[in-house]
Amino acid sequence: MDATMSEVVRFIQENDVKFIRLAFCDIFGNQKNIAIMPSELPRAFTQGIHLNASALRGLLNVADSDLLLFPDPATLSILPWRPAPGRVVRFYCDIRYPDGRPFEGDGRHILRTACQRARRAGYSVTMGTASEFYLFEMDAHGDPTTIPHDQGEYFDVAPLDRGENVRRQICLTLEEMGIQPESSHHEQGPGQHEIDFRYADALEAADNFVTFKWVVRSMAASSGLFASFLPKPLPEAPGSGLHLSVTICKDDHNLFHPVFDQTDEGRSFVAGILRRIAEITVFGNPLTNSYARLGEFEAPKYITWSHQNRSPLIAIPLAQDGSANRMKIRALDGCFNPYIVFALLIHAGLDGIEQHLPLAPACDIDLFDAPRDVASRFDAVPSSLCKAIELAQRSTFIAAHLSPRTLKGYYRAKQAEHDQVDAAGDRLAAERALYFARY
């Protein structure tokens, strides 16, 4: 073990830690974990903890399914909602083959590779998430319902906003875990909420988002509620999206700042993402239910950008002095795998810089209400999961950055989801049965 690992082991010994959760995500972004005893941590650092990957949907077959989890000591975090006597801590893990090779389906490895490419070129990328979710009532058996926790609207306060105490507990818990929320508020839908985060480097931001979802659902459950990140849980209400803010710097200089129209590399970075975003959609909007949200209630579907207009897919917000410092991608939803999506966005943006891609003019038209002949001038993201799969399968860009084995497992699972919902007589009921409890 190196010095950092030794320090972590000492911390475990000195702080009455009794259980250690080794966490990772499957290729769909769902968090998984195994608990070990403190005495096993040195072995976990040096030899890894066994994982039967064939038991996880979309990973490996039985013939070559042995993988090992290696905890990342930098991700140590105490779980504040567990008892102080006999503490529980969590590490995020890297996944490797028994011979030490990184597992190509490990999202942290995929994202770390993209970040390394950026650093070799002299760039650093930071990201911040702003995620929406619903709070629903539970029934007498402790099962989730689709009854919203309140009838509040955008920025409402109590008593219309009945979720303020849950949001407060979420934010305080995240702070205790070293994650800094920036703001929280009631969203437009009944029982809908949003929490925004401070920027972090891409890998830390992905780890933080996975932690955020875990904390939201845990704090909701402790209040007798169910938290849902499903993109469109209520047919007639606003959907839940994830707005991703991205900043790219070179030699500590923000490529979007101060005048975006004069930042050639920053504009090419945005152009690269716009060129590939349709191909990335199957990962950024991964459920059949994702496509019920796009194109309405301010959820964009047209592939263009603007400074102030909220209908394009990318916004480059301007400060009062006219300067810009970030881009905001507004079409994603919180059911994605953040590691894979962040990695693909970084690669797309870097390709744009390397190829000096020009950025098309900003779109200042309200595309939600624009006549069809006007809106049709702009490309749109795929309109269904099936079409998103087909587009990604034809993409040389996707194939260049994700392994054939990873893609085969992902596409197969997503096609099965599409086919199951498409064959159902009641699409809404089928999606709820397939997704609601998990997402």
C-alpha cells in the first residue's frame, strides 16, 4: 500500500468504522456495492475484492466474468445517516481484470481516459449538475405511488412547498460528505424539486452525481417518501431533466471567457459537442420514457445553441457585463451513466477543437412555438430510444471511445427495453413497471 492507503486504513481504525461499502456503477449508471469488514480493506487496496460480473445486466458472460474491485482512497466518505457508533464509510472503486488490466466497461476508467486526453492537450474540464426529481407519497405497504408530495409550483415556499425539509436534509447530508450544493428550490411540477452543485473536475463531478442520487433517495425514504428521477413520471406535468454546466480551460484560462464570440477554441469545443450530441443521445437519454420529455415544458430537442433563448439544446449564459464562462447542456436526464456521458462529451469537444470546427450562428427563435417550416431548419435529437440506438450503432465516434463488448451489452439491453414497452398495450403502465421503482 502507498502512503495514502495507509492513512486511510489508519483513519478507519481510529474512527470506529465497522462496515465499508465498496461502490461502483454498472454500464447503465446504477450504483452497486458490496460491504466488507475493516480488516479486509488492506487486501482490497492491494489485491481487490471479487465481483461476479455475469450477474450484472449488460456486463460479461459466464465464461470470463471474474472482475476485481479496487477502492479509490481519494473517495472515502462517511455515510452521515448511518449510526455514529460503528460508522459506515463508502469508497468508489475502479474495476479491473484479475491480471490487472482496467475493465473496459468501467465508467470511471472510461471517463479518466477522456480526462487524460484533455490534460495531454493542455486542457482541463470542470462540470456541475443541476438535477430535477419528484417526491411521491408511499402507500400503506411502503410501495411508491405516483401521488405528488405537494401541489407546489416554481420557487414556491411552505406550506405549498412541502419538500423544503427534505431538500434541507439532502443538502446538509451532502455537505457532510464533502459535496457542496449551491442552491435548491421547488420546480414547476407538483412535488418536483431541483438541487444545483458547485463545479468539480469531471471525474469528481460524476462521482458526486451518483452520490447525490443515493442521498436524495435515502433522505426521501427516511421521510416516508419516494424520490424519482424518471424523466417523465407524470404524463401531464413537466419532466425531470439534468442541466450540465461545462467549463474548459487552457493554462488556467477559461476558453469561454470573456467574449465568447472571440474564443475560437471555446466555440469549436461547443461545435464538436453539437456535431455528436445526437449520437450520444442513447446514453444521455437512456430510457424509452426519456423521449416523452424532450420538446415540451422547456426540454429542448433541436441541436443548436443560444445565449439567452431557452429552447435550443445548448445555452451559453452571459453575465451582466456580457461575458460568458460556461456552456449548459439542457437535454440530458438524470437516468444516465454520468461517467460515459461526460467522457463522450469531452471527446466530442476535443475533436471539435482539434478539427477547428466552426460554430453555427446562435438560434434566437422560440423553437417550442416556431412553425414547422422554421423548426425543420434545425436538426433534432432522435425521437425515440429505438432511433437513438440505431444512430449510435452507426457512429464511428461512439465506436472509437467505447469498447465493442460494452456497446454490445448496452445496445442489447436498451433494445430489449424498447421492444418490451413497444409491444405493451398500455405504454405508460409498461414504463412504470419497467422503470419507476429503479429510477
